[in-house]
Amino acid sequence: MGNFKKYWWKLLGCVLVAFSVVMSFTTPLAAGVAEVTPTTTKKGKQLITIKGYNAHFKSGHNRFWLTGNHHTTLIPGTIKEIINENLIKVEFDIPEQLPSNNLALAVQSREDGGAVLEAAVFVSDASILAGMTTAIQMPMDQKADHFTFPFKNILYETIRNLNFHVTMWFALIGCMLISMIRSIQHLSSIEGLKHDRSANEGVRVGLLFGFLGLITGSVWARFTWGAWWVNDTKLNGAAISVLIYLAYILLRNSISEEQKRARIVAVYNIFAFVMMLVFIMILPRLTDSLHPGNGGNPAFSNYDLDNNMRMIFYPAVLGWILIGAWMINLRSRMSHINFTIHNHE
Amino acid sequence: MNKKIAATFCLLLGFILNASAADGMEEVMFHSGKIYTFLVVAFIVLLGTFFYMFRIDKRLVKMEQDIEQMVKRSKR
Amino acid sequence: MIVARELKALIKKEILLEVKNKTAVSGILLYAVATIYVSYLSFRQITDLPAWNALFWIILLFASFNVAGRSFDKEASGREVYLYTLAGPVSVILAKTLFNALLMMILGMFSFICYAVLIGTKPLIHTDYSMFVIAVLIGSMGFASILTIIAGIAYKTDNNVGLTAVLGFPVILPFLLTLIRFSKNALDGLSWSVNGSYLVVLLLLNVVVWVLGYILFPYLWRD
């Protein structure tokens, strides 16, 4: 088809988004440790109940340890009772001396790979001998033998949201970048208002993605962090960026003369884009480095993205940016046709 | 036509997945059988949206050609 | 350099106008004193430190909306137009920004003194005063810089009365939040090693806005 050169990136966008949707729904989560009871215990022989997620405790290929001191001090566990695939009772003989009070629980499975629950058990009456190590170094990097998404304790299945919520923000930045380029083109060209119209449509499509990002983020936050909104730099920055672009639309509506409007709005657009980048990307990095990350919240901005996750996430980001660009393209052409018809009469 | 394709797809998917699963995985399969149906539904919605956008695109191409004709004719 | 010469002349002109006319300065001083006095009458003494901090910055924020928002009002009069055909747009925006920043810094210090006298310094037990003064100065400068360029954009529209506030509010918000956190830490007496990064953020935002104004203002001024 002769038109393929024009269509290829639109088709690519569709394919990538479809791919990410399919993979996001069908990839299972890696096995992980959901809960450990009791959380406080004493030294000696202790029976610990371990609740797993997506685990296969019945397979007999699982080994358990209590570890401390960066996984070098290991207390192996003996399996006492397997209740079901995800619930098991393991006995540990906790010695007198430990490198620290807080022990992590580690599982190794031949099929499911390794999983760790940090600070799982607090030993109240052990004496601390700092720097204690054993000769055994447990291999922690063993991966599952099938394609999985990483297991994160607070997120569980919602980690799939990465491919839908975060992609919205990337699509927002992509759309606003296109809009800013059109604004720059308008300022540096002598011809009419074509670039200005494209910039306008770019902002509108970008705002759609911005609102979707805010709403999906809010819903996600409510059910993982417990609140619809948190006072976090990145969230505030994102909300303010949407406000800045709403102000763009307001500015457009407050100037009546076309040429002047296009010029002023183009200047504001460039200003808004730079401020958006500062607020969304630079400020969170500067201010979050001031408070060390909240212990139990892995979802803020520093994901240790699994390589598997990356394989789905990056194509999804590119796909949604292309879809956004396609929407801008469609709307710009509609706007141009509208303009041509009205000015022709 | 769409429904037939969707049904065949579900059936094939079910067979393929069952054939490759070991017995220990049966619980996961059973659990995720429902997710595959949901996925197909979501996928249909997604494909429908993309086809709609393609239709708009094609219509716009036609409109742009018509306008070019109109502008040319009026310039003569 | 030509720009520097124009700059000096423009700033001198603004300062002379102010000294003679006193409209802007007196208006803003009156505004600040009035709001502080009203707060005094409502609250008497504020003993809660976060509230003390927040109220101070809210008063200063709205005072700066007045200052910078009015900085382009005088353009309407004809005699200004002649001057601006001589000077380049870069000098105009830099002169206005510097003048507003200077004005705001003086106003900020004055407000701080009034505020401390009226509302009291009871909660200020461990305060690092030098750090807080720096916060007031950098904060005033930042408010002035951001609002000057926004006023420049709003001046060109048809209804620029409330537009400066609407356009300026989202842009000022992160700056304000960081400023409040920085000054709160200063009031609590935290050390520079902890607080210094916030100051870097404030300075960064200032610099970004200056650079953007420097690059973009000529396009606005083409009329």
C-alpha cells in the first residue's frame, strides 16, 4: 500500500499498546512472601507460619531461611506442615547470638525462584553480635523459570498498573513536547496559524492524558496506600502541570485577535513545558533525596524495575505516545479543514 | 463475524494452554481462566477503538482531497 | 555592553519614578501593614509555629501579586512607549524583574519586622535568624521574578486584571511549598546541611524563570 509510509507509526502504536495490554493481563506474578506470623518471637525452636502468594509450597522444592546481615547469616528452616500451596509452617532454631534483631524471611524454589520478606521477624531476646557471618552465601538472584512480573508486598497485582497509569504521564509529556515544538515552529515561521492550531490540539490531547493519569493514580493510591491523595512532591507537581495547561486554555480564550493570540500563547506554551519538566522530573528528585524513602512504599518513583517488567513497559510507553501523536494528528487535520472551509467562503 | 472469531480464539487459547500445563499448575490455570475471558473482552474494546480511529483517519484523508479539489476549482 | 547601559538607565528610571510618585510603594506597604494588622486583631499572638510560618508567607504572597501584577500597568501611558522603542525587550524585562525583586525584598524585610512585632515571636525559640532572613529575601525575589514574567504575558491579553493570578498561581505553588518547608526548617533551627538542598531548589527555580523570561520576552514584546 502506497500510504503505508504515512500509516506505519499509527499501526505501530496500536500494535505496541495491544501487546502491552495482552501481556499486562496474562503475565502471572512471581511467587512472593505475603505475610509471616508471628512477627515477634524469641530465641530457640520457633514455629513460623508463612503465607505465600502464587507459591507452590506443595511441590517440595522449597527451602526457607531466616536471614540477617544482608542475607549472609542463615538460619535454615525445617518444614513441619504444608497446609496448602500458599500456607506453610516452618520451624527455625534461632541461636543465642544474632547480627541484628530484625530477620528477613527468604524462600528459594526451584520453579518459582527466590523471594524475600524484609524485616519479617523480630527476635526480642537475642544478644546482638554485630558483623556475624556464616560461610554460606545464599544465591538470591534465582529467577522463576517462566515469564513473571515482580512481586511487591504492598502492590500485589496492581503492579500491572505500571503499564497503564505511568504510560499516561509519558503520553502527557510526549503530547506537550509535540505541542511545544509546534509553538516554536509558529514563532519562527512567517506563515499563518497552522502550527498554532496544532499546538492547541496538542495541549488538549495532552490534558486528556493528564486527567486520565490523575484519576488512575488516585484510584491506585486509594487501594494501595489507603488515601485518594498524598502530599508528595511528584503528585503535587503532576497536578500543578495540569493546572498550568488549563491556564493555557484560559489564556487562549482571553485574547480575541488571532495573530496576537497565537504569539502570546506560543510563548506561554514554551514556558509551561519547561516548568512542567521542572515540576515533574527535577523537583521530586531534589526534594525526595532529602527524606529517605518511606520504608514500606516501593511505588513512589524509584522502582527497581524487573527486566521482565521493562520488556512490557517500554513498548507500552512508546505505544501510548504514538497513540497520543495520532490523536493530535487527527485533531490538527480536522482543525485545519475547518479553518480552510470557513475561510474559503 | 467478530463473535465467531472471538469464540474460536478463546477455544484455541484454552486448548493451547491446557496442553502445555503441568498438573501442579492446574490451580493457577483454573484461577486465571477467568482472566483470559476478561482479557479478550478488553482486547475487543481496544481493537474497536483503534478501528474507529482508523476510520476517522480515512474519512479525513477523503475530506482533505475534496478540499484540495475545491480550492483548485475556485482558483481557476 | 549596550544591554547593561540600557538596563541601568531603565532601573534608574523606575526607581526615580517610585521615589517621586510613591504610588506603588505606598500602596504595597499599606496592603502589607493592613493585612498584618488585621491578622493581629484576629489572632493576637500566634504560638503555633507552622501557623506563624504559613500566615507570614500567605501575606507576602498576596502582597507580591499586587507588586508584580501592577508592574506593567504603567505601560498604557504614552510617554513610556517612547522609552521602550529605544530599549530592547531584554533590557525591559530584566529591568522590571530586578526592580520588582528589589522592591519585594525591601517589602519582605519590612513585613517580617512588622509581623514579628505585632504577631509576636513566641514560637521562635530555636530559630536560626540568618537562615530565615535568607528565606525571606530569596522568597521575595522568587515571587517577584515569577510574577513579573507572568504579568508580562497577562499584560498582552484583553482582561489582565485577574489573569496574572490565574496564570501565576500554578507556577508559584511548588516554589511556595518549597519555601514554606525551607523557612519552617529555619524557624526550627535545623542546620544548613539538612536545609541547604531546599535553598538550592529555590535558587534553581529562580534561575529557570530568569532564563525563560530572557529568552521568551522578546517574542511577547514584538507589538
